[in-house]
Amino acid sequence: MEKYAPIIERAIKDQMKSDKLYVTGDTSNSVSAKVYSQANSIAIGIDKSFIFDVLQFGRKAGKTQPPYKAILGWMKRKGIKDFTGKSTNQTAYTIAKSIGEKGTIKRFGYQGRNISQLAVLKIMKGLLSDSSAAYIKDVEQHIKKSTSNNVN
């Protein structure tokens, strides 16, 4: 499982870029995959930022609008110009208000993008093939070891 964490992490970051959800790299850099093991299971968890959660699941309509000052920085990084007849602060406030009313990411139906699922689906076939081969090899070794110990 250790070798799959960086593959999944890279796939998520690549998905963010292909969906054009990448500006400065801060959110992408906040994503890291780690392997966790518990009693009878192993899982890969994704550590991420609050912003990643908004990209992943969207910000639903009717929620509190984000602070307009956060939008100011986003506008600058994205190169977004002021709305006609409005100052930069007014434009940022208008965008923040719209996010509060409608939600985020219009092109994805204001529902977020589900980046993790899309990324993993793209690499799933390779992961399954690789992990299946490793599992079969482990079973074969276990059987070989078990049967060699039982021979008189």
C-alpha cells in the first residue's frame, strides 16, 4: 500500500490541473496521501485543506458567503478584472455574495468537482492490476511455505 499513496496523491494533483482548479499551487501542495493501518485493514487517507473540501464537494447555495478579502487574493492570482463600474473591493464583494447565494464552481453545477473520485477512477485499473498481482504472489508464497513445512 505504501507505493500507492504517492500515485493517488499525484493523480489528485493532476486532476486539479486538468480541471483548471489550480492557481498558485497552495491547495494542491496541501494534498498529501498517507497509508494508515488498523486492526484488519489498510487505507490511504488524504490530508487536505479546507479549500480542497470546497473544490471537492462545492459550497452549497444559501451558505454564509466567504470573506471578500479572500476573494481579493483569488482575483489577483487569477487575473480577474474589476466588473464594469465597480472597484476591486466591490467586485470581490459581489463575487463573495454570489458564492453565498449560489454556491461554488458554476461549470460543475455549483456542486464541486469530486476531484478525489475522478482522480482515483483514472488510475484504478492500474492499481487493481498491480495490487491483484501482488496479492496473488503473496498467496502463492504463503501456500508454498505452508506446504513445504507439512512435507514428511
